[in-house]
Amino acid sequence: MSKICVCLLVCACSVFAHPHTFITVSLDLNETDMNVRWLFDEMTSQSLLEDFDADRNGIFSPKETETFQKEVFNDLKQFSFFTHLKVSGKSIPLKPTRLFLWRENNAFGVEFHVDLKPYVHQKKAIGFWDESFLCALSLEKEQIRSSVKYTLKEVDNAYYYGYLLEFL
Amino acid sequence: MMLSTLANTFAQANHSFNTAIAEHFHAIDSGHFQPALLIIVLAFGYGVVHALGPGHGKALVAGYLLANPSKRSHVFQIGFLIALVHTLSALVVTLCAAYLMNVSANRLFRDVNPPLFQLSGGLILLLGCWLVYSVFKERRIASESVAAHTSRFGVVMLAGVVPCPGVITLSFFAITLGHMGIGMVAAFFMSLGMGLSISLAGLLAQSVQASKAIVTQPKWFWAIRFLGALCVVLLGLWFLTHPIPQRAF
């Protein structure tokens, strides 16, 4: 019977995903605005740089940024751009703007802006995770610059993990 | 322990291997032989932890082995062949992308993965239905000595045909740095590591099937076989009805 239990556990473990992309998240935060920055692991970065830094100059022109937005970034809408905003307990569809790409050594960076003005003085929480767990996100307090008080905690989401930032 | 804690541990292990391999690829340029050897060792370890996660055919193998009691040697054969096909499929995508289409492998993977995943799901469903029929037909056989099926090679193809994103990322990274040879060898060793994990999952299923409680109870023996076949059907149905979205990473 114990073998059957172990086998069932292994099968259950097989359901959750394994990441092959690793993203370090950093934030600039105030009551009305949030800038989210992603820095990719080197292997994924290499692939993204090959595809989107067409002229290989390490700087992303508006055209290169637009191509990235069309081919990669927009696909992430169904994953809420790995940034899950809740206002007064209600999920809010994210509408990121001001997409900016950069290269930092061998890493590929993405930055976007989220407008929080419509939700001023409301209870807000922002989750950072990829439900499919193909990407593993990491967010530490040292990577957050904020003029508002907040709490940050790791959260268990059944089969994947993430981070929850709550405004105080 | 929560599953997400386990997921976090796996993710960190994957990240560590990924980062270490990338660093050693840069060190090859220094002209030393040691980084190449380390890449191969790390690639094997990366394969082991990578295949401990979902996919890679473990659930399919477990279901198939519950439905079809197999010899231990066949379990390893299935595990390592799946990993090899999974890797070869990834290498085909990577090489086509890099040398024929002049795009990154991730870009091509984004396009080919969803249809391949669904095709694989449809075929797994067919295999599951055939297993259910086969187990039902053999319901009077009440011992471990069910004849070995050549259908295990079908399982290898179905589980392996979807390219491994981990191998794609690793081999494309090697190509862009001008170390295609080491990249191919590393991909091969990564597949050996994955083969080990898949085989161990298979061995677990096989040991359930061979346990005393099952072997000595004909009804249990048949029930477990039926459960295994049903698992394969459900897995195929799940893949077929839950198409994976198109995304680059």
C-alpha cells in the first residue's frame, strides 16, 4: 500500500510544471504608479537578444520593441503578465504601458508601467507568479523601491510558488 | 510539505544548474578543457532535476507500466529512449531554427509546440483506448506474466515527440556562443539525466504492479491494470482538451 501511495504522490508531483526560464523582478512603486522590471536568465536572454536586437547594438529601437511586444509580450496577457493585481479583493485585468527593453551585460531586461491612479486609497495587492510555472519569478525586498508601506510574502499557490505584495 | 515548496526547491535547483552551465560555457573560451567536462557533468544533473518536474512522459510511462506489467530492463529502455527522442526532437527544432530559418529556437518552439502537443494528446488518447480494450480482453490473466508488448516503442514516440524546452534553450545558447559541439554533447548527457528520472518514475509504477498485495489478488491485479489504462486515456484527453497557449518562454 505504501508503494501505491508513493506512486500516487509522484504522479501528483508530475502535474505541476517545471520552469526553464528564470526572471528576477524589481519594482518602483508609489501610490499612483508601478514600474515592473524583469531581468532574464542568461540562456533565455541570449535567445531573446538574438531575436529582438536585430542590429546587435545592445539598444532596442522603437521598431525592435514593437516587434517584441507583438511576438512575445502580448502573448503574456493570458498570464496577466505574471503580475496579478487585486483591488478590494477583485482581480483587475492588467494594461501595461511604456514598454522598454534593455541589455544589461548578458541579460535581457523588460520594463513596463502599470497605472495605479484609478485605485488610489483602495486596498491593493499584487501577486507575482506564472500559473503555468514555466517561468520562475524571484522578488526580494532589496529589489523594491517604494514610497508606500507594503508587506511582501512568499505564497503557496497549490502547485507553484509566487510572491504577494500588499499595500498597507 | 506543500507541493509549492517542492516546486520552489525544484525551481531553485533548475536555476542553479542553468546558471552554472551558462558560466562554464563562457569559461571554455579561456582555452581550458575543464569547463567543458564540468558542463557535461552539470548537464547530466540538470537533466535529472529537469525531468523531475512535469512532462517528459513520466505520467504516461507510469500509466502504461501499470496497464502493461513489464520487465525491469524494459522500464529502463522506455525511460532512456523517451529522453533520447525528447532531446532529438529539441535538437531538430534548434538546428532548423539556427541554420535553416535564421531565428532563435525559442521562436520556432513557440510555433511548433502547441500543435505537436495536441497531436501527441490525440495519439495518447488512442493508445489509452487500445490499452483499455487490451486490458479488458486479458481480464482472465491474473498474474504478472502478461506478454511484453512492442507498443512500448509507441509510448516512446508519443512521450518524446514534443521537444524539450530545456534542451532547446541549452543547445541554442551553445550555438550562439560558437560551441555547438559541446552543446550537442551536453544535450546528450542532459537526456541521460532525464532518462534516469523517467526510468525511476517507471520503476515505481512497476514495483506497485509487482507488489505482493497486487500479485496475490487477481482482482487487484486486473483493477490496477485497468486503472493504468484509464490514466493514459485521461492524460490524452487532458492534453487534447487543454491546448497549451502560444508563448515564447
